[in-house]
Amino acid sequence: MDAYIDLLKILLPELLITHFNLTGHQTEGDILHLHFEEKPEVPKEFSSSLVTAHGFHKEITVQDFPVRGKKVFLHIKRRRWLNK
């Protein structure tokens, strides 16, 4: 999976690679689907509070620029944080 990460660092925004894990990928004809899940690290905005990961928000899908003639869809799941 590390080889994929090095390649994705070139193609995708650094923010996406540093804060999300690549959980899967699929190719369907001329469409590439990349699935990302937010890392379980507490955001720095909440670092002074006691928070825990509490499931995920609804997955969003973003269409990115085509890569080698394939449409690229990014499926992103963000964590839901519970402030205790």
C-alpha cells in the first residue's frame, strides 16, 4: 500500500493524504474510485478538549481531474467527534 501512497502524493492534495487513509480502490471501465477514511487522530482544534471518535459522517463523493483518460471519484468518510 505504501507504493500507492507515494503515487497518490503526486496526484492528490497533500491535505487528503496526510489526514486520510486510503481504504480501497476500484476500477470500473473508464472510472477510478478511491476510498478514503479520516485517520483517528484528534484534530488540533480539539486538542485541548477531551474528545473521542464516534462513528462517521455520511460519505461524500468528489469528482477529481481525470487521470490517463479515466474519471476519478474520491469517496471520503470523515470521523464524527464526540466532545465529552
